[in-house]
Amino acid sequence: MKAILISLSLLTLPLFYSYLNKITTDPVKSELTPIKEKAAYLVKKLKKGSMPIDASWDKAQWKKIKPVTLDYKMGDEPKFTPKVQAKLMYDEENIYGIFKVEDRYVRSIVREYNGNVSGDSCVEFFFSPDSDLPLSYFNLEINAGGTPLIFYVAKPWDKFTKLGKEDIEQIEIAHSLPEVVDPEITEPTTWYIEYRIPLAMLKKHSKVTPPKSGTVWKANFYKTGSRTSNPNFLTWSYVDNPKPNFHLPQFFGTLKFQ
């Protein structure tokens, strides 16, 4: 009897492994599907001296800074997928960032602070500056014309603060396209957004773990254009959600300050 049971086990073992392989790779089996490894980015310190915020991707200060790329899509496949890169740096007083977007179907019409800029061609930087509260974050969204939206979100969709004009105007923003892009630019177009965020302004709304060598923040970079003729939703750190939703901080990647 023992010999028979061993033989049956050997016969069924390949079937078991085949089934195990299927349920751990089949995306329908979401509970057993491995989540993609979260993204990580090394944030270098700006060398001493001021840096002009002028939307220049190729200036000396950014030359040796490696970019991240926004390789993941959410929602329906767009007719054209923009190619998006982003870079970050820091010093004792500021966070610096820049986006490069190789795009088509570019439209930007919102001009009021905290307006619906994500409906336009728009880039976004969501970040959690308090290392002890990685699920609470600022969402900085800037359309192609340079108009920003920024909230502090203590709890998505439930508890958040819209930053006022006085705070928003402390964020220095440069843009390569005009403030209004209308009608839509359908041919290939490369545009840039550069920004400087003062840490002192952030501290009015959240504890800020000082960026220095060894500090870790959580963050994600996004690109959207939900009300253009080419709706697209791109992310740097993979977001495991069937519908476009950038407000899922559990999928943020990691910023490691050097």
C-alpha cells in the first residue's frame, strides 16, 4: 500500500507544480500574483550654488543626474504613448525636479491654481516627506502650461488640505510651452516642466524628515491627460489597479537620498 501511495504522489506531483505555476502567474488570480518590485531612485544632492529654474533639461546641474522613466500604463491603451522621464535633486532647503515629455495631442487650458490640471497634458509628483507616515503625501500636479495643483493628503479621498495661493507661489515652476495650449498640438512635441519646492513651505502642513544621506521617502511620478484627445495614464512605480487612480500610496516607490 505504501508503495502505491508513493507512486501516486510521483504521478500527481507534476500536475501540482503545473497548477502552482499557473496560479502564481495568472493575473486573474490576483491574490496569488506576485506584485511587481517597487521602484527605487537615488536622489543626489545639488552641489553648492544656486540653480536657475528655467525648464532646461540639458543644463549642467542635471547633466549627470540619471532619470527615471514612466514605463507603466493604467487604463485603456492610448493611441499614442508619451515617453516621459523625470529627475530629482535636493539641498538643505529644497527639492528640485524636472520632467521631459515626448508627446503628441498636447492640450493645456487650465490657469487657476488647484484647478483640474490633470485633465490637461500634465505631469505629477506625489511624495511622502514624513518617513513615519508613508501613506500621507503631497500631490504636486503641473500642466504643460505651468499651472499647479498641490494638496496635502493625510488620507486619500477623506482627509486632505488644499494649499493656498501664498504657499503655492513659493513653488518655483518653469515651463517650455505657453501658458495656454489650445488648439491641441497633434504632431510630435517635446515639453518640459521644472520646479523647486521649499521644504519650509511643506513643514507648514506635514512633518518633514530632512533629506540627507540615508533618508528615505516614498513617492511616485505620473503623466496624464485625461481630457485630451489621447487620454493616457503613466506611472513610474507600478500601480496594481484596474482603473486609473494615482491616489494609491501603498504603491509608491522609494526615494533614497544620497
